[in-house]
Amino acid sequence: MNFPIWFIETIQDRLVEVSALIEHESEPRQAFDEERKAFQTLFASMDIVHKPEFEKWEDKLSIKQSVIYERLYLQGLKDGMQLAHSFNTPSVLSE
């Protein structure tokens, strides 16, 4: 099934919007703050290849990404349910 271009663009725009909201207004700020601090510590050092800070930052980044993906999934589920509900409820205009 091919979706119209406008529908694909709308879904992509929604994904960008929700990602930004999750990144900047998310409740589990600790995961985001820890990742940012680990990243700053990493680049404060000159030799990042052999430093344990790199591994620590990488771990924190992985946790942050997991939080983002979980939130995106849940928001997508909510959006999908709203969309399905709107298709199933009779429209006042159609009567």
C-alpha cells in the first residue's frame, strides 16, 4: 500500500516534533544530563581513544537513546490510536 506524499511528510514532521519535545522536555532528565556531562568530560581529555571516559559516555548515550526510542514508540502508539479513533467515529459533516 502506497501512502500519499503529504501523509508521509506529516508523519515525518510529527516524528521530528515529538523527538524535540522528548529531548528538551523529558521527565527522565537524569539520563540526558548524565550523557551530556560524560560527553563534556570525554572531550576535556586530549586522548579519547584510550580513555575510560569514552566508554562511560558511550554507555550514557545508549541509555539516553533508549529513553528517546521508548518515548517515540509510546507517542506513536498514542497518535496511531487517535488516528484510528478519528477514522472510526462518524463525522457530523458526513450525516
